[in-house]
Amino acid sequence: MNTIWRRVKLGDVAEAQAGFAFKSGRFTDDPNDIPLVKGENVGQGRILWNISKRWPAAEWWEFATYHLRAGDVVVAMDRPWVPAGLKWAPIRDGDPDALLVQRVARLRTASGDLEQRYLPVLIGSPLFDDYLRPITTGVNVPHVSARQILDFEFSLPPVAVQHRIAAVLAAYGDLIDNNLSRIQILREMARSIYREWFVRFRFPGHEGIGRVDSLLGPIPEGWVGRFDDLLSIDRDGLDPGDFPDERFQHFSIPAFDDGQLPVEEAGSVIKSTKYLIDGKCVLLSKLNPRIPRVWRPRPSDGLRAVASTEFLVLRPRVSALRDFIFATCSSVEFTGRFVALSVGTSTSHQRVKPQDVLSFAVIVPPRPILEAFSQSVGPIYDLIQVLREQSAVLRRTRDLLLPRLMSGQLTLPEAEEAIPTPL
């Protein structure tokens, strides 16, 4: 059996394809149309399908050159970095049919010497990250080229070894995917409880309580109110740059989109004033409300937490309100009305004014019902956050394995033995 690792360039064993030049006027909102993979919806290791724009499905075969299929790997060529690392992602089994857009590179194997399953292992490794970061050019729009990507030089193991390495790392990916599935189930559980209690109004003790007409339709008597009955909006600002050596937990829009976990950063690298927050608030993005971004932060001890000023920091008037506010802002009913408040000439730069949020008509349930609701859904929300944090640990462990395997610090049998059991 071949045991020789040979030095190659990525272009020797893979090919790169850049996406097509689109016209934004052709975008559609029809869920039956084809999602586009643009740089903005390439996260770290996954596609952010929830913010993908769409292209007319009738033109699918006219763009056959730019089709994406399971096994492909995409890399953002413009602004290729998020705080957590390189913007890249594999296309997975079960992902929707999609089209590749300009300034995103699609990688496929072009030689039997490189296993398609090994390609995402390679592109997602610190080795590729360390190669690409220093050669990224451009001040206003940092970028890399397909040629630079293909010039990446690395040690290519034999196919049998590639298969075993990919299997080890895929095991971590399966655990992460399992967590994501559990998160989705838990979110649906919480949504169902909210809808049962506060949309259908079948909350505990609802029998015998009359309904009255309101701007929200028929609601239980005495429940009419506005958002400022439930909360205030914090504007406690802080410039992390004034504390260059202090490390902060940064709750940013990119961090939300990339997994809803804050990024730990030094004050010296966090640009502009931020809001100082704690674990008792709810963050609601006022930017582009058509993309729902609602965060229930749980900062870790020992670090101050700051949030982007694109978030509204919603401060519940009593602690029992926090989970109700979070669930309300996450609901379909709220999102539709919230989008209607947005102003701005461009769909990519629309915002909602804070004062409009405070005057928003909402239901205001009695405190005993709010406390009962929090007792029902609070543990669900906490478990979701634990699963997200566990998945982040799994990703970091996975990302550390490849360079250790390739340097000989860790043997394949050792790596295979260390695969964790499902959480």
C-alpha cells in the first residue's frame, strides 16, 4: 500500500470555478426559485441559507456551469474573513439546489489523487487559513483570487489515509449536525408553547376569561398594551478601543449569523462604540428586519460583554418578562409587523427606529402567566445555548486535529480512539 505523502499544489488536484455576475434587479422572493450562494451567506464551515437571495428557477439550466452539488466546497473571495476565521463551506447532502455567484470560488477535485471528502478537511484546516490570510490584499474590500487559492501548497497523503482522516473529522461533523437537529426540535417546542399560550390563547387557566377586540384582534381581557409596558431600550455605550488590552465578548451581527455565539476579541480590534450588555436583556436587530435576528445572550463570567449598535438592547421591566419578550420577537407574527416599520431606500440598509418599537402594540399577560411561561421555556432556551456552546467546542477540537495528524503529533489510531460519544 502506498504510504508516501507528496507535496502538491491545490491546483494540481482540484479545479476552481468563480460564480456568475448577477444583476440585483433579477432577485426574487419566491421560495420556489433558486437560492444563490453569495459571499454574504458563506459562513465559517456552513452556508447561511436563511439570508440567501434567489434567482428565477426557469433559468436553472441556463446557468449549468454555476450549479452547486453535494461535495463542492465554496470560498468567499471578497471580504473572506469573519471574526472566527475564513468564510468557506462545504455543500452537503440535503442542501437545496443553488447557483454560485461572482466573487465566490467553487472547488472540486480534478484528480483521483484527492478524495472529494478530503477537500473540505483541507480547506477548513488552519493550514489553509494560515496560507491565505497573509496574501489577502485590498484595503476597502479585502480579497483573494482563485489563482491564489489554487497555489496553496500542502502535503497530500495517500487516498486511503485521506479517507481515514476525513472519517475522523466527519464523526465530529456528525455530532455537530446532531446538535443542530436537537436545537431545531427544541426551538419548535418553544415556538409551539408560545403559540398555544399567546396566539391561540390556550394558556393555563384560560377557561372563563373573556376576549376583547384590539388592534391585535380578539385578546384576553386586560391584556392590551405596548412594548414600553414590558421593556425599556438600553443605550449604555462603551468604546472597547479605550481598553485595548481587555478582552470582550462581542455580540455582533456576523457572530449571530455564524452560529449565535459571541466572539472573544481584544478591545484594540473592536471598532467604534458598542453597547455594554449582560445576561438579562434581549438583543433585537434593527438592521434589515426581513432577516430575523433575535438573541438571548448568555455572557460567560469574567469578561465584559458588548453588542453592536445595530442591535436594540431590550431591557425587561421584570425578570419574568425576558423569555416572553424573546419568544414574542422570535415569532412569525411579530416579524411581519416589525418589517413593516423599517425605513430606508435600500433593502440591504433598512432599519427600524427605536421609538417605533416602544410604541409597538403587543399583548401584556399577567405576571403569574409570564412566570409560568418562563418556567416552561427557560430551560429549553438554556439547553439550546448549551448545545451551541458544545458544538463550538467540537468545531475547535476538529480544527486542531488536522495539523496534529499531518505533523505526526497524533496518529490516526489515536485520533480514531478519541472521537467523542454523542452528547
